Amino acid sequence: MVAGIPAVELRGITKTFPGVRANDDVNLRVMPGEIHAVVGENGAGKSTLMKILYGMQRPDAGTILVDGAEVSLRSPRHAIATGIGMVHQHFMLAEQLSILENVILGSEPRSRLMIDVKKAEGRLLELAGSQRIPLDPHRLVEDLSVGEKQRVEILKVLYRGARVLILDEPTAVLVPQEVEALFADLRRLTAEGVTILFISHKLDEVLEIADTVTVMRDGRTVATLARGQVTARQLAELMVGSELPTPKLGESTVTDVVELAVRDLGSRSDDGRWLVQEVSFEIHRGEILGVAGVEGNGQRELVEALVGIRPAHSGTIELAGEDISRWSTRRRREAGLGFIPADRQGQGLLLPSPLWENIMLGHQTVAPFIRGPWVSRRGARERTRAVVEAFDVRTPGIEVAAHALSGGNQQKLITGREMGAEPRVLLAAHPTRGIDVGAQAAIWGLLREARARGMAVLLISADLEELIGLSDTLLVILRGRIVATLDPRTVTPADLGAHMTGAGVPA
């Protein structure tokens, strides 16, 4: 690369979908060896821009230059061949394969008709050594921590020769210690000339790691600033026109009335392993009970057992004093159990269906979605319009398919559907994951208001500040067991992260 020539430059990028102009004459210059953050609200156009740069979508207009040469990226494979790689927020790894098999998959070195495993392993170990990443190439990916899986994703892209890395929400599921390790990795990479595009909603992290920040709003780039030129509050104002929110609960509203009681709950995998074991807790009316844990330690299985989509093999679940352990999911939902799933696309939405049909999911047997024995399309559409307005779901209309929304707007639609039904107990798994600061503040406010009205909330989140700020009590789950009960008023994110990783904290 020649000094002064951008590693990547986008000029006048425009992309339109039916009813939406996702990118409108976007310009972006990323210099070699820098960490360049791109921030903005959901629907601001960040994801579309990165998909265009990675060859997943073609722009309607505009020019892409890599190292000063104009390119037309036809596919992700072509982008990688050009030196651009992407690490997605949701990892693209085969859990049952080894680290080595995942890294070389699709790029296997061959000797005659055979895969040259020894050559591949040597190259991987050399690459890992240069990045000071200790690893056993033959270890199964399913046995890795979330932070280790992310490192494998980065190695996979580097193995293919990428010199520009796009990282989409790379810290979304990491504890503080893993974030620190990731940032150390990124600094080593840039010291070797690798260029990094860093997409994130966590503005404090952006200002810690990025050399340059570009702000997008309504499909356009509105500002590009050096790190020392802007604060987190100023970034938030550029993004959404308001100050950076903080999660705070205020006065306690916890009552003596137990809405959800879980006793010695256990759930096994198909092969008989305990995924959740001997879990007990109570949630009172007007209480938010937070559950912290590194991804993959049983949070998802716990919530699925509570809502009835995973069998409980031991223990009991009581809702408002009634044992619901053997009830169907539908009966639990009708009795007042709300559910915001962690996997919004796999469990929360019917992606090809219009928004008004998605608003009915899980509530299709109650008003306003039924009229006599029939589905009330009018009632569904009216409720959908109300949710879209109240939760600021960015959409050209309620007839569009759910897959047409950005990830953050999909999340807001699900949250509005569940909270709008006024459940007795709300199971909220990552309700603010992947949404912008404005929408995040709105959901925090709605959770606080629901708590004040007496709703009981089980909150699972990877955002430790969110958990500490919004919870009345904090539980830590590790390997399917509750290992700590903590006071959010006194615990720090570092202490919480230590409990989550099993390190513990001295008394």
C-alpha cells in the first residue's frame, strides 16, 4: 500500500429497496492500518453499506476503490480475493468441526487429490503465533468460549489473506475481560498494517479503540471525526439528536407477591447432558431479576424451559402460585408469560410474513387478534400500527415482510409485541441487542414503566452496564447452574465478569 492512498474508499454509494433508500450518496475513506468505526441508529444504513463492501449486495450507484483501484465486488468470495473479510455478529462456524477444519473450510490446500492437512496446520499455527493467539488446531469449536470462537472467525478471515477486516458488533456477547483481549488483538493487527472497520452501538468502546469515527444518519454520512475530537455524548447527539442514555432504575417497586417461582429446575440435551441444573429463584411483582453469564452457559436453555419450548426434566415452575411445569407453551403464554427470544429471526419472527401477522405470534388466540372464531385482520393491523409508532419501528408500512426490516427494527417489533400485551411475567433475553442508543433508551424506559406497574421481568443481557443499571437483583449462571447472587448497587462490571468466567471475587 502507498501512504496517503485509502485502503478502502466509497464514493457516492446509493442503494434503494422497495420503499426505503438505505444508502444515499454515502462517502467513506478508510486509511491503511487504522481502526475506523461506523456508528448510527438502526436503519441509518450501516449494515447495507458493509454488505455492499463485502460483496453481499450490489450498489445502485457509486464507486468502490481498494488501494486506489476501482473494483466491482460481485460476491463475498470476490471481496475476500480482493483483500476484504467480514466477521459477522452471529458467528459462521461449524460447531462439530475442529478449529483447523473451520479455518480452512472452502480454502483447503491440496496435494494432488488430497487435502494437505500438515501444510494447513503449519500455516494456521504460524498465523496464530504472529497474533499471539495460543490454540490447539484440533480442538472442537463447540468446546470454545465465545471470545475464542471470535478469534477463530478472525483467523479464518486472515487465513484467506484479508487485509481489511469488517467487524460487525464484535463485542456484543463478550464480557469485559474478553473485550480487553479483543482490543489487544486488534491493536496488534493494525500494527502489522491490517485495516479494521468496526461497527458498534457501544460508543464508549468505539472511543476507546477507534482512530476515526464516521456517523451515519438516515442513509447518509453526516460526520467523520478523529477520536480526540468527540465525546460519547456528542456522538449520541450526532446519531439520534439526544444525549447518551444510561440505564437507571430509581426507587424500588418490588413487592412481596411472587409472580414466578422456579424450584430445582433442570433440563437435559438430547444426548442426556444437563444444560440447566438445580436452578432456583423467585421473581416478585414489580421486580427486574437480571441473569448474567457468558454466552452458552445455559441462559437460552433456561428461558426456553420456562416458556415451554424445551422440556423441564426436573423441578417445578410456578406462575402466580400455579404449577405450569407441564403446560404447553400456548397455555403459558395465555396465562401471562411474555417472551422476547435471544434469536429474533429463528424464534421471534416469520421473516417472509408481513408485520401485522408477526404481531399476532403467540397472541393469536386473544383480543384484538380474534373476532369470534375468526382472525381479526383489522385488529391485528391496528395493534401493529400502534406498536410501530410506540416503539419507533422504522418501516415503510405494516404490509412489508419482516425480513425487510433491519435487525434492530426487528428487535423493536418483537419487544413491542411482547410488552404491549402486558404480561404478568416478561422473559426478556437480550431485548436491546443490536439496537441504537435511542431505541435502547426507549426500551429501558419501557422496562422501568412496566416494573412500576407491577410487571415481573427476567432480564438476560450481555450488556453488563444494562444488567447492573436495570436489575433489582442479579444472578450469575455458569455451566447451567446459578453460582452467585449479587447486589447491583455494589457490584462492578469487572467483578460481575469475574463471576461469569468462574474466577470469582474475593470477599
